Amino acid sequence: MNIATLPAVSTDTLRDAILSHLAYSFGKTPEAAQIEDWRMALSFAIRDRMVARWFEATRRTYEAEAKRVYYLSMEFLIGRLLEDGIVNLRLQEQARAALYDLGLDYDAVLADEPDAALGNGGLGRLAACFLESLSTLSCPAMGYGIRYEHGLFRQSFHDGRQVEAPETWLLQRHAWEFERPEARYRIGFGGQVRESGGRAVWTPEEEVDAEAFDTPIAGWQGHWVNTLRLWSAKAVHPFDLTSFNRGDFAAAAAPEALARTISRVLYPDDTTEQGKELRLKQEFFFTAAALRDILRRFDSEYDDLGRLPEKVAIQLNDTHPAIAGPELVRILHDERGIDFDTAMTLAQGTLNYTNHTLLPEALESWHEGVFGKLLPRHLQIVDRIDDAHARAHPSRGFSMRADHQVRMGELSFVMANRVNGVSALHTGLMKETVFAELNALHPEKIVNQTNGVTPRRWLLSCNPGLSELITDTIGDGWVADLERLREIEPEVEDAGWRDRFAAAKRANKATLSDWLGETQGLQVDPEAMFDIQIKRMHEYKRQHLNILEAIAHWQEIKDAPDAGWVPRIKIFAGKAAPGYAFAKDIIRLINDVSRVVNADQATREALQVAFLPNYNVTLAERLIPAADLSEQISTAGKEASGTGNMKFALNGAPTIGTLDGANVEIREHVGAENFFLFGMTAPEVTARREVEAHARQAIEADPRLARALEAVGSGVFSPDEPDRYAHIVENLSGHDYFLVASDFTDYWRAQREVDSAYADRDRWTRMAALNTARSGWFSSDRTIRGYMDDIWGAKSL
């Protein structure tokens, strides 16, 4: 059926579809149905509307013999999908009305959906935004990742400490996936490599099957639907009946348990050798399965592997899928019989690599012992790739094998057609730092593609009040062309329009205040400034700078409680990696500070602190529309881009931030007068680290900082254990690599500028509205167009 001939969906039609699925898909009557049954029935009814479009998109791709894009990522932080589908198919009114007719609360049904735990933070959410934009732009594409049973952990707090528990999002049936048992590939590990007939033959010692689960991803207005294919690990022989019959029940089930381990948890703790092996297994597992699937699809259309770069573009999202280079060469050379140099050239023409970090330690490397044990043939191929590159560039001074490590960043770079950074600053620094030598050898290879976010989820869905105001003002064309937000800028000069903008923001804050009271027991005045930092916990993101300023602020308020302070609630959320002890201690410190500050009757009207547990997409959708101030305070030169900064600005929250990542471009677009800048630049950071005792100098020069650190170190916030945070104080007073102390004084200054601006509510509303009006460039649609033109050579159908 042609998409254009699909009938419109009325409220009655959708209601009947919901009741049909309730009965025939779930075997329930309306009287017996629980909210989960209703949510699943609605999901299936919406999914049905995607399937015809999905089939049509696939048919058109084959007919056009179009180049396909494949996006490989360890994370796809897709969040809840029901509202996404309803919004993109433009069925909000019908869905709300149909549920109302059935006596159900639309918002409660949507809220019942588990938040898919398939990612950690910005990397995974970027991948999800990109998939949605690829569909919106009708670009034939497919995402590949892992169907984690538990994904990232569920976070709670005990005595302020982070506690990790399994995320159980799959305990309920996942409404959006189609199991594909026919799409199954054997993936091997370990074993031996031998020569046979002049060709290397790898015989793995251990094997698992990768089975596909497909999720349709609809673009805006549902004109095009692409696929997210996630791999689940299955045992080749799942059950040993002989062991079972002799009473060894654990051994009978062991093969299945070991296989499932691969797709059970996102980012297992890799501080142990077993954890490192599992992490590498995960990366090879999904990458190898994806490559086999890509080549199967290519073979079904073409009989000349020489056309692979012409018809296939594979994007490696960070170094996690870097093994794609050696694996693709292995398949082409060992299995398909293509000579090594040609196989390497074909792979290099097909693969592209997105770098997300300037932290050398975050450019993955694997000890050659672990790598060779699990992937012996691939270690040989890495050496041949390295040798070929060295022969082509005899002056080079690096190797892909150094200090007994296999360096995946260098491997990704060499095996890519294009390497891209994710903000203008990041891309420039990439050329000067982590890939300086490779950039000199390949000056044409690095390009920039500044990140973006999908406006459908991150404005239209999550902020209906503001979206309605924008649509009332300029029509709804902005949803597919976000740069049209510039058209609201003249209205910002109208006091009545600003009042409507402020009312939308206040309504979001009131909703969040109610939720904080109901779920956290925290009573918050919606008139207070909502100051929010929501990020993965990491020293370079500097949540500890934020809480130190909060401590100093609290101390100043105690000194002069009647000084007319601007009321503020500081909200934190984010998870620390299970093995990252320092980041977990920062979480505990914030929770300890919140306990003391929030109990202080002398200051609680002016300052409160909250750390919200279990940060995920759903919580972000709650917090971002209600934010007054966006905290983007990483050490300059460390954040590759950021996408949270874009979401906040788009939703009318001015930024306090450093010149880091996409902050630079945000400030250029929204205007320096609508951005609270502080801190050293990236070159100044480098120079400051060369100053002996730089942290001690900064502390001695700022009594506020010294007093705040003294409070932390003396146990003011941990009286039961006074030296609990002595190591944090020691770090910030000594090495302080991320220059918290050196940036503190300027951060304090910028925060007092924030107070002054917020006190003038009309000025603040104008700043916030201009952030929204000028953030249209930060759409993932714009980013994907750049990839299509500059990297993939892909066309919209």
C-alpha cells in the first residue's frame, strides 16, 4: 500500500483498534484490563500505523538501489517510545480522545511505559535523536546495538551513597520490537588461527548466536520509518540434557547463562579482568553481527563487493565498534578471498568514525593479552593494518600497538573514510591534541558535524505549553524546520508575548514542584530559580564545582540572612559508573550537603539542594522544560559537544558555562548577553596546569573557596565521619587536574550575575525567550543533513 493512500485515523478507528488488541493480542476484557494492558493495546494500535510505512520505506529503498546508512552504537537511549510514536504520527488528539472515551487518563497510560535502559547519557541519546532525524529526512538507515536485558543500572541512595540495582525495563513485554529469529548469526571468540591453502582460518573456541530484535523508528509525520536492530546473545546449544539428567542442573543451564551475560548489562564494571573480557566481547558481538547482516543485505542486491563503499556507509559511534575495521577486512580477505590491500581499501571507503572525547584515557585501548585471547585473528589483522599504514607513512611516530595495548582510537582513524568531531571547538582540538599526528598525515580526513537534538521530543513533546505558544505565533512549520524559530524573535519585544512565555515556564515549574513534593518530600516554591545540572557524573563535568559554590553560597546566606537573596533550588541528577569511586563520593557529598542545607531554617527560603535518583530520559523530559538555569560547567577542552546544553537553551533556560564543547556555538547563536560565561579557555587551562601549586594559589586567593573546602574537610556535612571527604579536599587542594579551584572565583562571580539577572524577571524572560528563538540551528535534522552531504554521500528518498 502506498503511504499516500493510507486512510486517516479517526478517534473511533483508534478506539476500536485499542479494544481489538486488548481482546485478541492480550486476551483481556475492558473490565479485567489493568493499566499495563491498556498501554500495550494502545502501543500496538499505534505501531500498526507504522508498519505499512515501514514496509513502504524498505520497498522504496530497494527500488531506488539507494545507498544505506548503518549507525553502530553501544548505546541507544531511546527512552519511552509510545508518545514519540503518537506525536510523530500526529495522533495526539485521537489518542487522548480515544482513551477518554474508554474512561482512561491519557497521561497515566503513557507514564506506565518503562524507560528503555539502553544507554548512559549523551552518547546514547545522540544516537536516538539521529535515528529519529534519519527517518524524518527519509534517509535509508538502520541502527545497530545490543538489546541489554538490564541496561544501565537503576540508581537509588542509601545514606547518600549510590546503590546500583538491575534496571528491569524488560520485565514487561516491550511493545515496540519484532523478534527476528531468522536473522541469526554465529559469533566466535578465542580459539586458534591456522593456515590452510595459503589462507588464514580462524577456529573460535567459544561461540554464541546473535538474534535480532527490530524496532521501527518513525520520523516526523510518519512519512518514513527506519529500523533499530538490537542483538540479543543466545546459546548455540542452550541446554545440556545429559548434565540435567545426572542432577547437575546448574551445568545444564550454564551455556545459556554464559551467552546471556553478553547482552545482559550495559557497561559491566571493567575494573576486573573478567569485566574487561566481557566488555570486549560485547563490542565484538554486536559489531560482528551487524557487519554480517549488512553484507547479507548487500549481497541480496549486488554481486560486486567492489561497490561496497558506493552503496554502504557505516558510522562508528565512538571507539566501541572500532573492531569493525579488522572484522570487515577479515570477512573480505579470509572468507571472501579478496586480497588484503583491496579488502583494507574497501573497508576504509565504507567506515566512518565519530570521536566523542579529548580525554586520552577515554580513547579505548585493550591489553594485547586480552585482545589476542578473545580475537586472535583480529590481532594479526591489526598488525597488518598498522604495518600497511606505516609503510605508506614511514615518517610517522606512533603505532596501533604500544605499551602492549591495542589502541582503538588510532585504529578507528586509520580505517575510516572520514573522522568527525561533534562541535567546532572539539574538532579543532582533535586536530591539535589526540589526533595531531594523524591529522598531519591525513589533513583531509577530519571534518566537523556539531551535534543536535530532535525538536520533536525535546520541545514539541516535552514542553507542550511552550510549543503551543510557538505554533500560535508562527505556525507548526518549525517542527520540521527548527531554524524557523527565529521568526518568533520580533515577538520577544512584545510584553504580552513575554508574559505568555513566562506563564508557560511557570506552569512547567509548578508541575515539577508538585512532583518533587509527591516523590521526594521536597517543598519548593515555583517562584524560586530552578538551577539544574543533569549529566553523567564525572570529574571533568565538575559537579563538585557546583556543590562547592552552593556551600559557599549557603555560608554567605547564613552570615547575612536578610540580604535579599534570590531564592534558588539547585537540582542535580546523574549516575556514576560503578567502578568510579571518586564520582560516587561526589554524589554522596551532594546528598550530605542537601541534608544539612535543606534542614537549615535560617537559609532554606533562599537555598535548597536536591539530588534526584535514577536519572533517565523520562526525568530529563520533566526537568528540562522547568529549568531556569542550565549548568554546563566542564573544564574547557574536555567536553566534546554536549546535547543537554542544547535542550536547555531550546526550552528557554540561559546557560552558565565555560567555553567548552558546543557551549561556544550556543553562545554565538543566542548572544553573549544571554549566556553567563566564566572560566578559563582551553589554552588557558593548559597553561594553568603548568603553574606549580595552582590549586593552592587559587584557594589562598579566595576566602570563600577556602571556607567551603574547610567545611567539607572538617566534617560539617558528615559529622558522623568527619574525614569522609578529606580525599576530595586533598584532590582539589593539590593535583586538581580539572581546575575546580582555579575556576571557582569566576564561577562565583557569574552566579551572582545570574542572581542579578533573575531578580529582574522581565529581563530574565527576554533572555530565556531569545535562547529559544535562536537555538534552531541545534537540530539533529541539520546535523544529519551534514553527515549525509559531507560524510556518507547518502540521499533522501
